Amino acid sequence: MYLEEEVLINDHAPPVHIAASLGHTDILSFLIDTGFDTGARGVDHDTALHCAAMNGQADSLQLLLDAEAEREARDLDQKTPLHLGAAHGHIAVTVALIRAGADIKARDMDQKTPLHWGAAHGHMVVAVELFRSGADVEARDMDERTPLHWAAMNGHTEMMNLLIGEEADVQAKDMDAKTALHWAALRGHREAAITLLRAGGGVNALDKNVNTPLHWAVSEGHTKVAKELVTAGANLEALNVSLSTPLHGAARFGHTALLKVLIVAGADIDALDEEHKAPLHWAVHSGKIEAVRALIDTGANIHAQTKDQNTPLHVATLKGHTDVVLLLIEAGVDIEAKLKTK
């Protein structure tokens, strides 16, 4: 594929594809009148109508529609021209295709509708037009994601408000049992998270691994989102499938600022996961010196033992984290404690 005047054109494209992509309507009209096949396929199995839609060439598109080009033609990804027009935010193209009878509920290879694509890219005017024509706000793709999941995933707050106004289910879950709020938290979209919380998104919703949105915000290091979730009443002691709390995640990944947020909010600094590891064990394991220091400074048990009776000092020694070893010794750990070997 190459770029010509900010227009996407596939390599080895037929002449009708090139004319349609560039908006050369005189040439396109000549080619059609001469008998060029409007249904000819490019390397991606796309038609000239796909090219016109993708590049926002409404006049080219109308010429092709008038010449009875197949409006439901599918490319290699099973996308119709309407999928491409919606994905690229071309409202004139979208309107023309809908008026010509294009299927607004068509599914591509990933079972996405044009609304999924418009929502994912934040194309408001396109989404409004699709809704006027009866688009399904609760349509599910192959991963069971709704348009709201995609808007939240990409932080398109205005789009989310539109979808919620169209009665999108803010607690809908995808195939991993993630809600839109899980995705906003995971991706670090603070305003999206606030929007969902105000609309009734479950602050303590659980995904298939029993992670809450706070687990994800913390693990990914999104401090601002985590603060909003905590303020909204997120469960600081929520346990996921590994019996880890959000504080375990903050410690494991060395997110010191988040550690402090959670500790100030009242998180248990000595909570134990399924291996009886405390947050301090995880901070030590990862060699995150500032996280280790923050936990020690707030009173974490430096003598805590795992199921294998290993203390943070054992873990630091096994992992070769010399600076952490020195910090633990300075804090007063028992250097005579014996490592349990299997």
C-alpha cells in the first residue's frame, strides 16, 4: 500500500480503484462508461467502492453506486464499504451508503459492526447517523465487546456519553468478563472511568480472573484512575484468582506512588496472597527499591514468611538484589533466618 496525496491506495490496484481513491471522478466515469468492472478486486479483495469509502471520496462513491457497484462487497477482512467509511470517520460516505441501502448491522471477520468501528475511533457524527438508521448499541463482536467497550478502551469520552444516552449497558461484560470500566482502568483513561462511574459502572466488577478495575489500574500504573476508583468506593482488599489485592500489584510492579495512595486509603500492607506472599515480598522479588522502602517506612512486616517460610531477605538474596538486601538489613531483618529448601 502506498500514500498518494494522503490517500491510501493498494499496490497493483486496478485503475478504477486508483481513480476512486483519488477522487478523479472524470476518469472514474470514463472507466465505468468504457466497461471497466466496478466489482474488480484488489490484492486485499477490496473493490473500488471500498477504496472510495476508505478515502472519503463521496463523489466517487456515488458514481459507483449509480453504476450499481455492490454495496455489500466484502474485502479480505469481511469489511463492507460502510465498515471502512465508519472506521475512517467519513460522514458523507456513511450517509450515501446508508441511503443506498447498505446494511448498518453488517459483521466483519471479527464480528464488528460499523458502529463498533465508529465508536472505537471516536467518530461522533458517524455514530449519530448510524443510530438514526437503527444501529444496535448492544451489538457484540467476536470477543463479546460492545461499542461501549471499544469507546472506553480508547478513551473516547464524548462517544461514551452518546452510547450511554442510547442506553448502552455500562455493566456489559466481554468474553473475559471485563466491563467498559475494566478497560478504561487498564488503559489509564481517567475521564472515561469517571464517566462510567457516574453512569453506574460497577466499581467492584470482577473479570474472569476476579480482577476489579482497581486491580488493573494499579497493575498498569495508572495513578489518576486508581484515585478515582478509590474515591468511588473500590474494595482495597479485593482478592483476585491468585488471592492478590491491588496493593500486591502495586508492589510487584514497583508503582510507588500507587502504593502510597492505597496505603493512605487504608489498604492492608501485610495482606497475604495464595503463596502467603505479602506486598513486601513482591516488591523485593522485583527489585523495586523505592517500593520496598515505601512499604518498610509504613510499617510492613519485614519478617513475614511465605508458605515456604521465606522472608523478604531470603527473596532478595535469591534474586541477587544487593541494594534491597542492604536496605532490609538496615531495617533490622533477622539475618540468621534460614532459607527453606525443597
